[in-house]
Amino acid sequence: MGKKRWVVLLVGLALLAALLVVPPLIGAAVGHSFGWGMMGPGMMGGWGYGLMGGLGMVLFWVLVIGAIVWFVQAASSAAPRAVTATAAAPESPLDILKRRFALGEITKEQYDEMRRTLEG
């Protein structure tokens, strides 16, 4: 896996962990701030009170769905794509000889002799 794909995976897992840990903490804080009754936070653990009731749950699910969509999109864009361009044609022996002469690896006499051998 590429580095970008690992980063996307780790960020996605961190978001998922945050979405599982943070809402109960917020619910507990909201429940404590409004004060629980004699029986504790109730059946919904404090989520049924105040802002964390309807609007809080809508916000929570919007964040969950948004995180999933972002994670899938980022993971799919990080996936390696098929190469559409054709591979460069391999060098011919004469091309290699020309390149070696241009780089100074062989002398003019060696170049001429090898070229005659290749063409002959």
C-alpha cells in the first residue's frame, strides 16, 4: 500500500474512533448539566434532553455519513490507477551505441567498428 493510502486509512479509523467516543461524552456532559432525576440519566443515557435530543442526533448522523463518504472517496482516489500510456519502445542496439558514443564511453574508432558490425 502507498503512503497516501495508509494516511487515508489511519485518518478514517481516527474519525470512526472519535465518532464512537465523543458523542457519549457529550451526552454525559449534557445530562449532567441539566441534572438527572432520581433514577439517573434515563433510558437514553441523557441523549433525550435539550440540544442532544433531535438536533444533536441529526448532526451526529450527518457527521457519520459525511465521514464515510469522505473516507470512501479518499480511499478510492488513493488507489493506484492503470497506466494508459503505452510503454516507451525499447532502445535498439544502434541507439544504445549512439548514446554510448555521445556520453564518451567509446571512441570514434570503436563506434565506427561496432556500427559496421551491427549494420553488417
